[in-house]
Amino acid sequence: MKGRWFSFLIALLLAMGWSFAQTPVRGGTLQIGADASPSGLDPHVATAFASFIVTGQIYEGLTEIDERLRPRPALAESWTVSQDGLTYTFKIRSGVTFHDGKPLTAGDIAFSINRVRDPKTGSPIASRINLIKDVRATSPTQLVVELSQPFAPMLIELANIAVMSEDYVKAGNDMQRKPMGTGPFAFKEWVPDTYILLERHPRYWRQGRPYLDALRYNIVPDAATRQVGLASGTYQFLPNIDPSLAVTLRNTPNVKLITTQDLAYSLIGMNVSRKPFDNPRVREALNYALNRQQIVQAVYFGNGTPAGPLGLRSWASPTSAFPCYNTNPARARELLAQAGYPNGVDFGMIVIGSNKTVVDAAQVVQQQLALAGFRAKVEVLEQGKFIQEWRNSNFDTFASINGGNADPDGYLFRTFSTGGSTNVFKFSNPTVDRLLNQGRTTVNEEARRPIYARLQVELACQGPIAHLVYGTLFSAARENVQGFKPIPTRSLIYLRDTWLAR
Amino acid sequence: MMLSFLVKRSLDLLFVLFGVSVLVFLMIRLIPGDAVQIMLGANTEITPEGLAALREKLGLNKPIFVQYWDWLSAALRGDLGQSIWTGRPISEEILQRLPITLELTFLSLIIAIGLAIPVGVLTAYWRNSSAEYLIRLFSITGVTLPSFWLGTLLIFLVFKLAPGWQSLGYVPFSQDPWGHISRLVLPVITLSLPMLAGLGRVLRSSLLDVLNQDYIRTARSKGLSERVVLYKHALRNAMIPLVTVIGIQVGYLFGGAIVVEQVFAIPGMGRLILGAINERNYPLIQGAILLVTTAFVLINLLVDLVYAKLDPRVEYA
């Protein structure tokens, strides 16, 4: 009897040791529960996370963004920058092969960057790299990129440009349906509304990676179904989930939550070409009326932080730098009166209906604003209609959520510069424009800091956006999913280091 | 007689299909946010010229009547066009999904009808007994439960009671027969329960009507056994309203399949249509709705034919 107990104990200890062992194990398929079906898998034209969580495994860039939001070498082994900051010379990693077996050359990279720049592609990242004047491969392993002006976020922007095979694209392959790159996983199969299957790239350049044999993105639209699926082990990994789902999964046995700060933030956008938000005092008053801490509690279940125009930890000014972040409905009324609205204002607020967090936040905001004389008529819109109104600047205000960028210029320039590509607010301010240009063309990081500190103060209280909350980014996984690290940009590059403990 | 009836009904069918095709064509184009806007999403880089080029490529720059005529004339030749997102033929997209939904709805239909008959008979016979109250309570609950809620509840219940059960998603029968069936159980229950409850109630009340008729009393007084009275005389006549309701319910079944497919992550017609609407995939919506309408109209024709089988007095003219 005693002997049996003893061997049982040994077996138990062995089993525990097995699961706690930190040596990664090769093999296995990771069952991912994804909330939406991507509409296409061409990373040069995609705009949705549903596409990026898949293409991020298939493709790589010259650089990649790490968990501290710094660029580091990927397909480029190293680089040099000329004294004037206008010429970048990249040494391309050798021994990299595409999934079809062809070796990567500098020519493929030049082709990919030019594909993004080509207006015929219609790429949403084209304007991000509009300071690139010329790209050329000077040898199979050397790439030269010339700029028309120094551009501080250059290395970060290059991480977003997926490198494709020139031959493969020119052979007329449908890049939306049959992606092919150099990444750790190769595209295998896509059954619409069911799953997308990626298989291990056997000749991946990072030795011994990836550990997993395959990734299977199961498309499961219903949140409750994903929750039960993870609890029962049908799915092993739910990337980038809503805070409400995270709260319900918190105490589930054999399930762990993986967290980091999210770069995405909820916001109220104001149309400055319409009354009353053409008046900066009214915009300031709206900020005074908001109670961001309350939104964190009520909508984010405590998992978030109020922040200003920049949420990036390394660049963000503390909210104490913005006086209007001290909730004060009386001050808000006073400002409204000064702006000529002693009886308060009536206006519309459109809300993107596809995001639960935003819909919840809009309701709380409506209540808070009402206390200060802002009477918002809230209208929750289906995504297609919302995008149309947003694009055409057909709103008084809107509530939405924006993805963030690893460099401050990535978000601020397109949003707040006069005529910027996502400046749907029609905001135009010469001081802001000057600072934005200064910020992107100053390469030295210490010299950039004061510029962005100044910009944040300019924009926080009187800008066209009232920034609400930066949430905590949650992913949920079964306990035996090891080695994954989250990144605030929501990219899943560390699936290449992920393994399944037995 | 029969032939002229069929010809007449076929003409009706064409008329209905034409009406539906016009309605669907116009309605999806009246939803705010057109295909091009949705396709671009948050992509604001595109120039007005690029936008125009994209519209032209999709044929959306033409006047709406021309668009309709182009589509209709191709559809009459059997060509439903191509999905504007995937570029694949619509017929191919639909054929991939249709069998899944057909299997789901037919299984639910068979189970609902198969169980509704004993439930209806028993409740009619056991009138005012406690068993009848129990079944009635069950059927009222069944009719009123929304299927998205019932589906989620079943998923949770099965997870608590039988954690090993594979109940989510879809695998083809050819790949894993047992996995295929085990994943169908919950969706079929979710879909058939409201229908079973509704049909059971209809059968009960029509059976009660019939059982009070003179010819039933005559049959009983002739000394026929209760079995024969029930099956040969009562049930057959009570079936007519039931068949009508089944015909209507099949339409609801397609609607319910959309919700059930969403909850259980099943890639059927419901998900296809829902996704197509969200993407404003015009040709795909048109093709799919046209197909579902055809099916619905044909089922109603079938119902009319079944009347004649059940009741020889019904004539077709």
C-alpha cells in the first residue's frame, strides 16, 4: 500500500516537473479562437486586426517592433544611416528563404516597398512612407533607401512593410487569398468562416523556430462560444480579447490571462467645422466634463489608464500636465457660457456599434456630459454606416476606438496635421503643424522629446479629440501554452516562440 | 387538372422571384455604406481617382437599372456573377455552404415533426392532467426562448456536465463522422425545440377540434378501437393545419439557422449571408437570397400538394 502511494507521488512529481520544465517542446497545433473572418490577407492593403494576426506570421519586414516598442533587425541584419539622415543602407540577412523555397534578395524588398508606394496598390501605409524618394537594390544583399527629408520613425515604419517575393506577385498570384512570405509559418488553407491553417516553415531562418507545427485560426464570432471553447480546451489561445470577456475568464481553471498595455484607446472625436465644436472653449469644456477614472471603472472593469494624446509609456506626458483632465462640470459650464452657450448645447454623437467597449463608454460619457450641459443624442451605428459618416466628416461628434503606433508621429501626424489622411475633424492649427513637422524630421530622440511634450499640451484640451482611456490588452490561453509574449501593438510575432507543454 | 395547377404555380414562382430579386437588389443598395467604402475600411489613403476606378471595376458606377439588367440577364443564363471580395463564382460560394445548412435544417425539421406528433396526441388525450400541464409549460417555454440564448445555455450546460464533448465548430462528415455528428447535436436541439413546441401546440388544438366532430363519435359508436379512430380518422384530418404551419416554419428555420450558425460557429448559409451583408457583397447577397426564396416557394408548393394527399376533397384548379 505504502509502495503504491510512493510511486504515485513520484509520478505526480514527474508530471509536475514535466509541465513546469522550461525547455520548449517541438510540435503540436495551436488552436486559436479568432473573433472575425479577415476579408483578405494582403498586408499591404489590409486595415483590420483580423488580417494582421494572420499575415504577421506569414510575412516579415526589414525590421520588427519588440515588446518595448523598439525597432530591431529582422530581414535586415544591420544598417547604416548617412550623416544627414537621408540615406539608409541595409545589409540583407543571407540564408532567408520564402515558403516556396526561393531565396530572399534585396530586389524582393525593394519591390515590396515600391508596391506599397505605388498609388495603384492603394495602400493605407503609403503616406506613412511618403518621405522615401528612392529605393534600390545595389546588390542581392544590399538595399539603399533615400529620403527627401530626415524621418525619425523610419525604422519603425519599415517594420510594417511586409516583404513579398517579386516573382510570386508578378506571376499573378492572388495576394488576398494566397499569401506567401518568409515568416515562421506558411499559408496552407483557408476555409471561409471556418478556419485558416498555417504550417511551420521548415527552412525558417531563426534556427529551431517555430516550435509549433501549425497554427489554426478558428473563426468563432460569438464571444460566449469562444469563452466556453477556451474553458473546455477546444481552443487554446484567444488573442486580444475584450475586457469584459477577460473578466469572465479570470477565474477559469487551466486558463491564464496574458496582459500588457494596449496602444489602442477610446476617444470622442469632434468636428471642428461645425458649431459648437468649432470653438476651442467648447472642446475644452467637454474635456472638463469627462470623468475618465469613472470610465476606467465602469467600462474597463478597472483595467485601463486615462491618458492624453500619447499613450506610449516612453513618450506620454503625465495627465497632470493637462488641467482639463481634472473633472469639473462647473468649470465646463462656465467655459460653455463664455463660448456663448449659457444654456448648454445639443449635438449628435455617432458610435461604432461593432465594439462593445466603445458602445459602453459612449453611454457613460453621455451621462457625464449631461451634468455639464452637453446634451448628446447618441446613435449607435452599424460599422459600414459609421465608416461612411466618419470618412465624409458627417458628424458632430463620434465615439470610437483607434489603434496606436509605436512612434508618436505615426498617430499624431495623420490625425492632426492640416489635411492629414485621418484628419476627419478638419482640424487645422499652424502651431500644431509646425511642431508635427519638426517632430518627424528631428532624428535625435532627446531633441524630439520636448517637441512632443509641447504637442501633447497643445492637443489634449483644445484638440479635436478627447482621448478617454488606454485599456489593458488581454489575451487568454490554456495553462500549457508557453513562451508567448504580448506586444502593445497587438502583433503576435512571439507565436514563433510559443510551444505547448505536454 | 394537376398539370395546369403546376403550370400556374410555376408562373407564380417566377413572379415571386422577380419581385424578390428587385426588392433585394434595391434594398441592399439603400443600406448606407456601399461596397467600396466597406472594402476600404479605415484606409483613407485612396485618391478620388482610385475610388472611381474601384467603383468602375465592380460595375457600381453604372445607373442602377443598368446594373440590375446586367445582373438579371446573366442570372437567367445561370451565371450569378462573382463575389466582389474573393472573386470566386457565387454558385461555388453557395454550393460550399448550402449542404451544411440543409443538413442542419432538415435534421431539425424531421426531429421537430417526429416528436410533435406524439406530443400533440398525448396532450390532446391527457387534457387537464398534470402531465399535460407539464408538457404545455415546456412548449410555452420552447416557443418563447430566443435561440441565441438557448444555444449559449446549452453550450454552457454541456461544458459543465460533459466537458469532453466536442460541441463547437464544424468538421465535414467525410473527415470525422463521429465528430461531425457530435457537433450537430446541440445546434439541432436549439433549432428544433421552438419548432417542436409550436407544432405540438397546433396539433393538440386541431386534434381537439377533430375529436369533437360527429364522425368521430360515429366511428367510436361503430365499435372501432381507439387506435383506429385516432390514426385513421382523427389524426389524418388534424394534420392539415399542421402541414400549413410546417410550411411556414421552414422559413423561420432558415432564419433561425443564421443565429444558430453564429453561436455554434458553423459555416453555413446563414453566416454566408450575414457576412455578405456586412461586407455589402452585392452579388453574393442577391444570389443567396434568390436561392433561399426559391427553396421557400418550392416548399410551399410541396405543402399544397401534400394537402391533396391528406384530404381527397382538396382539388387543384
